Amino acid sequence: MSLYDQHPVNGKISGDPVADAFGLCARENSAVLIVADGVNWGEKSKLAARCATFGCMNYINQSLLKGQKVDSISTTARAFDMLLTSIDVAHDTILHYDGGLTTLCVALVCPLKESKQFVVCIVNVGDSLAFVFSRQHGVREVTTGSHDIRAERDIRDAGGALGPVNGKDPELHNLTCSMTFVDPGDIVYLTTDGISDNFDPVVTKIAVAKTKSKKVSESLPADDDECTITDNLNNSDVDPGELEDGKPVMLPHERHQYAVKEMEKVIHEFELFTESPCSAQELCGALLQHVLKLTDSKRKVLENPRLYGRKLKHKDREFRDREIVIKLSRSPGKLDHATIIGYEVGCYHGNEDEDYCIDEEEDAAIVTAQLNQDRVSPSTIGLTDLAITEDHYNM
């Protein structure tokens, strides 16, 4: 959906058409989730996102159902080979239809052999990210490898994109393969930056950004794990209680941690309100509603009818524009196209008269979506045979 403002006179919404696209194909014990975010505005961006989603989903379904034997995707290595090839197909589809640029995040959820757990294999390009909400451990981002949480990030830079970036070549600077284990009842959800960036405390105006000093940056070896990084930052010359204009000053890794915890807080508050565990659909709705409410003040600044319909002199127009910029800079949130899709692991409702849940104690719903161009049957792909063995999780 669009978070942008609507013109109070002609009714047009800024940023139209919505350049995000998504696909979700859920089966009895597996799922494929895809989100794409067209770079910039316009029809070509919209076309690129839809082409990437269609090409990627079509290839994965053909690979799982028709093109390959079921035992040919029995390890995570083979699963990632399939996902990486689907990225190539997505890019070729964009070029074939003369589309623009888009980010892409694709996730495959399937069961492990001789285990109650599931594995989530994810490949992403750009700033569309993947998260897991665990009933026991809260929210975690799976795609942290695609962006350096220790470095200051320009939210206007996607970091990578499919489509004709350099001639006919894509920009794959942050192409990343990610994997995590999940339990039945966990919710895997993918977001575009219109959702994830609106949980950044600097974007929401509750904190002020502070980049690491050169001394701190040089003290962090590139190969250190997260625990070592955190220890080094805690022992640096950064004052944890530092304030600027009454707001806490946060380093990039602190902003990332806060954003993830803020998502978790929104989900838990929704569960407290409803007095029941949230489903995938309810999780997506709660996070989207939070972002809509957050960005409302920004939209109201631009939707003020007094800004339109009057002829102003050049100086008056410049003064008005400066006032708008100041008000926008003080308002929380980021206006963008926003998309989120979710899937509850181990629970499938294909027919309202039948219960396909693997764990009968979990009562959950699923967010489902299919591409208009290629409707896929929700029947099982037989992942009893495809189940991925745990001894292949290291690539």
C-alpha cells in the first residue's frame, strides 16, 4: 500500500502507481514468500517489481513441481542453488519486458528431516528484508548480512537492485544468502523498506544518529562476530547516556537493535489487546497499522488545503516551501510504498472445511497471495521427501 499523501484538490496520491509487488504460495508443509520494491516511482518500477515476482515464483514452482525430481532439492545447498537461479530468471524477465529496477527478497520455508523444526532459506538483493517472530525468543532479522548494522546507512540507497542498472547488468553488491531454523508457530515475514525503515528510531524522531568515531571503527576487525562487536562498542569512547536536543544519541547497531525490539513491542501489545497469540495476518496488520499511524502527521502537512489553490509571489512561495520542509523534518516517519507478507510455520488452511495444521494445538491463520498472471495450486509439493537434512546447513 502507499503511505504517501493525497492531493486535497485533485485527489491524486503522490508516488502512484504503487511500485511494490509480492507473492506467497503456501502448501501443506512449505511456503515460498516473495516481496519486490520497485526503485523510484513510475510504471517501469512497478513493472520491474511485478516481473521479478512473477519470474521468481514461476521458476521456483516449476522446479519444485515439474522441472526437477523431488530428491534433487534435499539439502540447503541445492535449495540456495534454486533460489539464486530464480533471481537470474527474475532479472531476465525484467529485461524481457523492458522494466526498470527493483529490489527482491525470496524465502523458502520447508521441514527438516527427522526433526520438528523447519528451515528458512532466503536470498535478497537490495533493502527488502526478512524477519522471524518466535513465540519464545521474539523478533529477529534474518537478512542482517545484506547490510552492515555497524555502519551508517543512507535510507535512500537500496544497496542493490535487479534490472538494467549498468547496461543490462544488475547491481548485486549486497546479494545475500541467509538461513535460519524456525519452530512450528513461528511467523516468517518479509517487508519492503517502507515498513522496516519506519521502525528506525532516527526516522521516527525518537533518537539522533551518531556515527562511530574513526578510533572505534578501526578497532573492529571485519571478521568479528556480533558479540565481539558489541563488546568493543561498549568499551569505546561513546557515552551511552549522551543526549542531543533531549534525544538519545544512537550508533547504527543500536538503531538496528531498537528497530527489531520496537517491532516485537508492537506485536506483543497487539496480543495483549486481543488476549490471544496473533496470526500471520494479524501480525502484518498490526505492523502496517503502526506505520500508518506513525506517518499520519507527515501526510497531514502535505494534505493541508491551504497550501493549494492560491497564486503566490515568488518570495511567498519560497517562504511557504521552507515552512513545509521544516514541518516535514520535525514529523516522524518516512513516506513510501509499504508491503509486508507473513507465513505461520507448520500451519496451513487450504480449505475452510479441513484443517491442515501440522501442530494441532496451534490455532493460526495465514496471509495468502498469488500472482494474477500464474495462479498456482495450493496442493502439497511432497516435502516429506524434500525435507532438508540438518547436516547440510553449513554452506
